[in-house]
Amino acid sequence: MGKSVALSEGGVSLLFVIGAVALILSLALIQYSDFISSQIVELAKDDLRRTAAIHAHDLGRSLANKIGSVTSSLEVAVNLPTVQDNEIERARIAINAAQDSTSDLTDFYMWLDGDGSIVWISNINQTTYRTIKGTDLSYRPYFTETRDSLKTYYSSVIDSNDDVTRIYVAQPIVSKRTGEFLGIMSAGIRVDTLGTVLNSELLPESHSSVGMLDREGTILYSMNHTLIGKNVFDDEFQSLLPAEIKDSFTGYLKDSLSGGSGQADFSSGGTTSSIAYSPIVFDGEQFATLYVVTPHQFAGDIGLLVNDQRDFSTAIVMIIAGVAIGKGVLVVMWSRKIEKVVDERTGELRAKTEELKRSYDSLSIANQQLEVHDRMQKEFINVAAHELRTPTQAILVYAELLLTDPKERAETIRAVYRNSLRLQRLTNDILDVTRIESDSLRLDKQDINIKNIVQTTIEDAMYRMAEQEIKLIYEPKDIMIRADGVRIAQVISNLLDNALKFTKKGSITVTTEKDDGRLIVSVTDTGSGIDLDIMPRLFSKFATKSHRGTGLGLFISRSIVEAHGGSIWCGNNGDGKSGATFAFSLPALDYLGPQDTLSADLRVSD
């Protein structure tokens, strides 16, 4: 009887030991779960902070580029002979064209004479023009500051005569012959248009907002339009700030106007937001400071999910602890079974932890890929803007030459035609990329002879390279394929253009062969060859190492060839030969088309 009591007392003691150990483990696991949860939330907040800083930097550069385009257009306009000679009827055509080229940002271009009176406002009807012509605006700072400094002037917000708040960019008109001040050319930018442009470049899912201050702290743009034009250091604005952040936020604003970049978090009313700022600089001087405000909503969502996971893990741990205590009564008989269950449960927890870590690693990789894609897209936008601006500006200049010097009419028209073709080609490339990305590229396949396609494409290329010292060689062969002739011609044209771009002199050879039921088209040049750094991503979007192109041609060519069931490749020429070879293959048909004849050696004369 005494022995049974001893065993019972020993079992109770063991039960208490197991219960204590289970409780300690539960608390440790709960604390560990809390630690991991807080780390995940903090990482999410860090990601939001980086996003706000990247947005502020990218938006600042984008706005600087856009306003820089306006400044360039004003510089061109003030140096036009028609403006210099006060030929209003002829000059207004170019001024209207300058407004059209920057209409996504500017409201109008305005010409004031040396006394500050209106000479012309772009794209205005005659009735309104007769009403406002000669209006005295000499008291406006965009006139007085530009006149006194003879430099480009960027204004703060100004309430215009039509009760619209605008920012002005002004350029002095100085006589090239005498150096006399002749007036100013200014561009008006509506603050609501400025806000639309800035907000359109923010990611909607970030729930971010944007604002701008000038160098003195005057609000140039805010989501709250009633604040535009007010100074953030005046009592009216300061009275709107919550007491708990008023001093720190005011100090932050003062620091942000010193010319650098920065970021900080502010909490009020239970809400935390990251505020990043970046300066907008022209000609070495700070024009304004741009702010991006990103609320920690995403981090809050992640916190809720983490809390749910933590509660679930806590419940599981408590259940395990209860089961362990219950099993403790039978520990003597079922010790091995209990150990096995504990091991299994521990393994499940370890697996869940590893799964959570893998999920986080996958999210990090996906975020990095998104950042790379976003950076490539912005670089493409900058390149495309440069590519679009170059032919557009050339067309404007040549159009001006047509108006002022008709003697060179034929050559000027050819120059305008070439730049128009360049602009059309860039536009078509962008449209093709859109079709490819949206899976809406359609092919009109027919039985065609590749010889005819190559011949036509070469003739077009010969026209474009008429002034280059390059020999173009092609030996025609009749090979039939079933394909979209226009798209295949586009691929060959892209490969020829690529060869012409990197071949200053020498030769370009086009060959067509049939091998094992497939057509192989090759374009070989004697140019500079392919840079090894760009070789692995040569057929990807935006693959370019300079501003000589958008990097879309080879991506479009690859998409077209693969849509026909073919493949495309490239490589530098070996055996001591310079240049590179681009080639693609397509399924060939078994019969031959009409036996047309073509010279075995096409070449461009010097």
C-alpha cells in the first residue's frame, strides 16, 4: 500500500515538472514569435521608407527633366530670328508649336515686349487676343526679375489675372546684334496640372501623396489646395500642426530647404507616415523641394497578419502544453509515445518557421525585381523623351528655316522628312511593345518568297544610308515561308539598322539559306561588335548602353520571330574578323516561288 502511495507522489511530482517545463517553453515560444513579428513589421516599414525616398528622388528628377524641356523650348524661342526681329505673325507659329511640345505641363507661352506689355500668348483666338494685346504686366516678378538679371527665372506661385494659380518659367529676349533687352518669353504652369503630373507617377498601391515648397517655404503644391501659396512657417499653417509633432516637423521642414535629401517618420492621431524629400535644382540653384508622404498602411496590414499568425502559434503552443500536462499522468507508461509526439510537434513548428522565412525571402526577391523593373522603365522614359525631343526640335528648327530661308527648301524638306520618319519609327516601336506585352500582336500569314522581302528591305536601307561609305552585299535565293511579310520585313530592317548604327565603314552582308527545312537569315557587319556586358540581355526590353536608341528594336524582333515559331541569336565575328552577326530562323516551305532575278551584289556608291 505504501509503495503505491510512493509511486503516486512521484507521478504528481513528475506531472508538476512537465507542466512547469511546458509553461516555460510556451512563454519562450510566444516571446520568440513576438520578436519575429516585430522584426517583420519593422522590415515592412523600412521598405515603405525606401519607397518614399525612391519616389521623392525619381519624381524630383522627372519634374526637373520636364521643366528643363520647357526651359530649352524657351531658349530656342527667344533666339528665333522672327522673335529677335519682332515679326509677330511668323513668330507666333513657332511659339504655338513650343507650347504644343510641352502641353502636358505648360498652360501657355507668353511673349512680353521690353516694356512688359503682352505681344502674344500661344494658341489663343483672335477675339481674346485683341482684348488682351498690350496688357501691361511689367509689375509681375517674372518680368522684373528676368529683366534685371537677364537670366532664366523660376517663380513661386502667382495668382494670374484669370484667377488661376500658376508657376512661371521666364527667359530674357536679348538682341544678338546690340545686346539690348527686348522683352521676355515665359511659360505658365498651372499648379493643378503640376499636381496631376506628379501624382500620375506615384504607385497607387503605395497610397502616397506629393507636395512642393519653394526655397522660402511657400507651398507650391499640396493635396489640400487651400494651402497653396501659404508659407509653412507662418502662424496660419503652424496652427494646423498637431502639438505633439509641431516643433520636430517644423525643424524637419527647415532642414529640407537646405539643399539635401532626407526622410523621417511622423506619428499623430494613431497614424504614422514616412515623409521623404528631394531638391529640384536648375543651373546649380535650388528651385524647390519635393516631398512624398507615404502612410504606414502596408506595414499595418502586415502587422495584422503577423498578429493573426502569432495568435495561431500561441494557441497551438498552449494546446501542446495542455496535451503534455494531460499525458504527464501516464508518463511512466507512455514516455516514448509522448517523446515522439513532442518531436513531431517541434518539427511542425520548425517547418512553419522555415516556410515563413522562405516566404519572406521570396517577397524580398520579388520586391528587388520590381525595383529593377521600375528603374529600367524610368530610364526608358528618359531615353524615349530624349529620342522624341531630338527629331521634334529638329523639325521645329527646319520649319523655321523654311519660313526664313526658302532657298534651301528641298534639303530642308528632306531633313524634316527624315526626322518625321525617325519619330514615326519610335512611335511604332512603342506601340509594338504595347501589343506584345498585352498579347495582342496579330500576324497575317501568307506564302511568301523571302527574296522579295529582303530585296525590298535592302532598298529601303540603301535610301537611309545614302551618305555612308558602306558596301551592302546580298546574293538572292528563292526560299518560300509562310509568314507575315510586313513583320518579317520589320525584323530584317531592325537588324540592318542595328548593323548600320555600329558600322562606320566597311560592308554589311545579308545571306539567306535553307537548312534542314528551316530558313536562316543572317546580317553580318564589320563594325565595332557587341559589348560583352550587354550580350546576355541584348534581346530584352530597354537593352542599351547609350542614348543612341531606346533598346526596343531587338526585343520586338525577337517577339515577332518567336511568334512565327522561329528563333533569333547573335555573336561577335571570330577568326580575327571585326563586327558582329545577327541571325534568325523560320520554318521553310518545300516549294519555290516565282524565279525573280536580282543583282548578286547590291552596293551603295560613295
